[in-house]
Amino acid sequence: MPPLLTDEGDMDVRLNRIVLPLIAAGLLGVAPAEAQFEKDWKSWYGQLGIGYSLPQADAGDAIEDDLWWSGAVAYYPGPWPVGILLELGYSNYDFRSDALEPIQPPEQRIVGDVTVWSLTANAVWSPRLGDSAGFYAAGGIGAYRLEGALSEPGVFSGIACEPSLWWCDPGMAPGDAIPASESTTEFGINLGVGVTFEVGLSSEVYLELRYHRIDTPEATELLPFIIGYRW
């Protein structure tokens, strides 16, 4: 039987034949896996979110909690972690019954609501860590449109017409009278933080807490908690 190792040169040859293929196989197996999970950073992003808004301070005494809807586009110039976020928000709040109690008529019940539209321009800081989870901070200024109305349910008389029959008929029908309404557009600021969870190479789910302060005579403060999708 020939000797297994004749000298040091034979040992080096045998080690090279074993070690080098293992290293090559490892590189071939690991590199595609790393590339597979490498995040695809883009310049433009879109996002949609829905959340629950909690009115704060004086607003919390006047209106109920309700849903918050938002949509936005974000732009990141180059590889910078700072971008620009243009966002549109919508929410509608019912007046609290105890807030309306002082003006309730004796035999009727007045109800009301406030609709809030927001259009804001924000700076967003999001470190591009390349991990499956991340975080960000955002803040900016914008215009806020508030539309408030009081309505009084009742039964009203009128004339109903059916266009297809060319016929009109008087009758009674339930409905809402609008005894008062008011709208205004005001300046506001917002600040928020969020966390993100990657669901694709260039998409993620985010959870966000955002504070809005609207410059009404008595400041309107809103605190929506939002879950959304960014792509």
C-alpha cells in the first residue's frame, strides 16, 4: 500500500484539494442568499394608512374618537436618509353628547360632527439600515380644513318627483335639518415617529404615532395611531 503522506508537499496538495472546494461551495451558497434579502432602496414611495385618532385637550372634551385615513408620496434624493413627504389626511368626528347638552331643545335632540382634511409637507428621517425592521421620524407644516355642522332629525313635508314617470306627489319623510354649520382653513404643525417591517424588497408595513396641532382659536390637537402599507 502506498504511504498516505510522502512529504510536506503532498500534505499541502491534499489540503488544497479539500479546503478550496469547501470555500468555493460556501461562497456560492452564501452570496445568493445575501443578495436575495438585500433591500431595494428607491427614490419614490407611495403609502396608504388607516388608524384611530384620539382628540386631545379641549378637542377631546368636544368630539369623540374616530378613524383617520391617510395617503402620501415620499421622495428621497439619492442615498440620503432624509426625504420629503407630501400627505393627505381625512377624519370625521361626532360631537360628544355632553358637549351639546347645554344647547339641546326640550323636545328634540341635536347631533353634530366635525370633518378634518389635512394637506401637509413634511421632512422624514429614515436611516437606511437594510434590516427587516426600521424606524423613522417625521414632522412638518400644512393646511387643515375643518367643517363643523349641527343637525336636528325630524319629519319634513315636501314634494317628491319621479323623473321617469313625470309625476310629483306631496308627502312626509324623515330627514335632518341643519340649524348651524361653519368651516375654516387653518395652519397647523405635526410631529411623529414610526416603525417599519419589511414585507418585500421595496415594500413595508409601518406603525406610526403622529401628533397634529391646528391653529384654531382654541388649539385643536389630534393624535392618530396609524397602520399602513408603503411601496
